[in-house]
Amino acid sequence: MKKISLFLMGLILCMGMMFTSCESCNREINEPAVEETAMDSIDSVNYVYMIDSAELNLENAIAMDREYMFLNYGGNYRWYESCVLLKNYLDEENDGSIAGISNVFQVVNEVENGADVFVVLIAHTPDTTAYDVRNGFWVEDYPMNDDTITITYAQAFELMNQVNYPKAHSRNCVLRKPLGPQDCNPQYIFGNVDSQVWVDATTGEIRESNPAFPVEAE
């Protein structure tokens, strides 16, 4: 098995831990999907390609990974999440620089007696990209393939810092469209399970809570 950095393996491992079959999933809906993890090895990771730039960019990674999915799986893939691991913590000095990116996709292949469903996890560090393909369903999100995302990660980070909301001691941001009783746009979610700042990826509106579960006014 080829060796890759502990950092990259942590990204891919934690992404794999975030999906499961539809019967057993109980993921906390407000929890961003990237956490820092270290492992000595992971057999399911394979090299895909190398990134030339030493500076990661979320929009470039999404575009590149969506092109990879289209070329390898056709147009029936679903894009569910894009997860950022920042270099520094949100509640400390931080310019938004990115240490790692993971993108989450699902593919359904029709077979004679049903369908095969699997999740493709693609993880980037500044010098390496790897992927992991596993059987299972991704849940708790709507696909974002057809959504209009006008706010970039850099813009969302700036908007998040313009408001006087508490910043979590976290290095996580996830772009996702959460399931819930209220339809909403894709959201950049900065923080962790205890505290988040939500930035609407279409309008730039900022909240402290999940817009798919609106808080009733007192």
C-alpha cells in the first residue's frame, strides 16, 4: 500500500465516518463533517492525481472533483458536501487559509435487481489528492448539483468575521444544503457541534442556527 501523509489520511478517514446506510444514520445535523484525525495507514485510500498549487482553493477543488466525477461516473452523481479544514482556529488569529479539503459525492448504478449505491470521498492537501469509494448512502443533506452558489469560501469567511457572533474553537467549515422542514440554500457552516456561524452561499445572509430548522420568534 502506498503511504500518504497522516494529515490526508485523517481527512479521508473522518469523511468515511460521516456516511452510513440509511437505516443506521444518526449524524448530528449541525456538525461539520471535517475533523482533524491521525492514523498510521488506511488501506482504502488510493492516489488519483497531484495538485500543482501549494495553496488550496475550495472553488478549484470542487470544479476539479466534479469534472472527475463526470468523466468517471457520468452525469448521475450527486454532490453533497465540501469540507474545509482551516490552518488555524476560528477563535484565534486566522486569515482563512486552508490546510485540507474533502468533497463528498454519491453515485447510484442501476443493476438488474435494483441499484448499487456508493459514496466517493475525495480529499486534498496542498500536494496530494486521494479518493475513497465505499458502499452506502449519504444522508442529512440535499444534493447541490443544481444550486446557484454565488458566495465564495473567501467571501463567506469575511462575512463570518464581520458579525459579532461567538467563534468556536474549531478549524472546520462545511458547505452543505441541510435537510429539514424549511427549504434553504446551501450554507457555509463555520464551527463545531456546539457553536456555528451559518453563511448563506447564495445570499450571504448570516445566522447562528440552521435555517432548515428556523427558530420561532418569542
